Amino acid sequence: MYKIVLAIILGFLPSNFLFAADCTDPSGSTVSISTSCSKLDISGDGSNVTIDNGIIIDSSTGVAVKTSNATNTTITNNGTFSATTNYGLRNATGGDIFNLINNGSITAVNNYGIRNGGTITTLTNSGTISAANDNGIRNSSGGTIGTLTNSGTISVGDGFSIRNDSTINTLMNSGTISAINNNSIWIKGQMTTLTNTATGIISAGIDNGIKVVNGTTIQTIENSGLISAGRDFGIRNDQNTTNTNTISVLTNSGTISASRHSGLWNDAEITALNNSGSIKAIMGDNGIKNIGGTIVTLTNSGTISAGDDWGIYNDNSATITTLTNTGKISASGNN
């Protein structure tokens, strides 16, 4: 009787759960992985690793795939990296990935779909990178990502879809970057260009579509898609009293919106803000709220609107040096 029950139970378990052994770890070699396995450790110089479609690299105790001692590495994932705790893929300090291509799935049940403390020259995602809790992608202090291109999905259940504590030179999104709760993209470091194309969606269920915090410099944010927050701020440029933020150029031809508070909140510096699209608070306070911040040049040929208070709110400690409007600035409540 017990043998029959056990056989029935085993019959419903996936084959990789039953049979996946530890992976054979490549070191400076070119390999194609065609059998599911656990805990892949890539090392050496010049490894070129392809994970075939349908193959699962998993870990029940920690990192599914790691590259901490690898240099000049290329990884092409057509399968699944799956961690039942943290780290679908971890590139720690000293690790060097030249090219990371994800056509499949990189996931963590808890935190960190990908965590990078080393160097990733090019990261291209057309699949899914996700964490059920926090940090779909975390670029930690000292980490560098040269170019991050997303045409797939980068998502998180709670905290940050993408968290940058260091340097991401170029981030281009034509897919979906989303957080159910907090911040879709959180930046505390350096970024040269953030581009959200016409098909791109950057969204947060509650807090901020994009949050830029103290000490950050961004050369260009260009949005022709959708940047949104379910409650607070589509974009929040938020510095403290000791570390300043600067966004040199923010250009919007798409939509920047928040359901409740402000489409754009600024208490730092934006050198040039150009809007030919829509910046809005759908049901709430301010299309643009400049509170203690500086906007050197604001040029509007689109729509800046609020469902309640002010289209543009500029408090007595804030500065807008030049405002040029050939579009529409409105609020349903006050002004």
C-alpha cells in the first residue's frame, strides 16, 4: 500500500525535482547545457555557456548560477534559472560578464533575480527576470552594468524591479518594468541615459515609477512610453540636505502619471524639462510639484494636469528659472 502511494506521489513531481544532480561547472570553456541540474558555478576566462530551451538550473539553498571567479564570460539563457531562496544569478565582486543574454527566465522566490557586484558589459533581456519579494535586478555598490536592454519583463512583488546603487551607463526599455508595491526603478548612483520607448512601461503599484535619491547624477531621461505610479509619483527626484541629485535633461513625449499625488516630484535639480506629452496626477494633487528644488528650464507644448490641486506647484523655496508654455497647464481643483 505504501509503495503504491509513494509511486503516485513521485509520479506528480517534476522530473528535474527528482533527478537534477549538481551541474558540471565550466571553466574557460564553451559548453551547451542540455540537461537540468543544480548550482551552476562558472569560472575561468572566456567561458561561453548556453542553457538550452526547457532546461532548468535550480538551487534550493542559495545561488542558482554564479560567476564570481569568471572573466570575459558569455551566458545565453534559453531555459530557467530558479532559486527557491535568493539569487537566480549572482555576479559578485571581481566577476566579469561580457555578455548576458536572457531569452528565458531568471527568478528568485525571495530576493534578487540578478545581483551584480562586478561588471556586466551588456545585459539583454527578452524573457523574464523577477523576484517574488525584492530586487528583480540589483546593481550593488561597486557594480557596473554597461548597457541594460529590456524588451521582456523585469518584475518584483514588493520592493525594486531595478535597484542601482552604483553605475548603469545605459538603460533602454521597450518592454515592462514593474513593481506590485514600491519602486519600479530606484537609482542611487550614476546613469548616463534612461530611455523608455513608445512600447515601454515602467510602473509601480504604489510608490514611484522611477525614484532618484540623494547623490545621483543622470544625464538624460527620455520617455515616449508610460511611467506611472498607482499612488505617489511617476518620477520622484528626491535629494537630502547633504547630497544633491541632478537630472540634466528630462524629455517626455509619452505619459508620466500618478493616480494620487504628483506626476513629477522634484526637490533636487532638473536642468532642462521638456514636455510634449502628458505629465499628470490623475485624481490627485499636482501635475508637477517642485518643492525646494530647481528646474532651470521648463518647456511645455503638451499637457500638464492635475485631478485636484495645481497643474504646476512651485513652493516659495523652489525655483523655476524659465517657463515656456505653448500647451495646456490645468487642474480640476484649484489652478
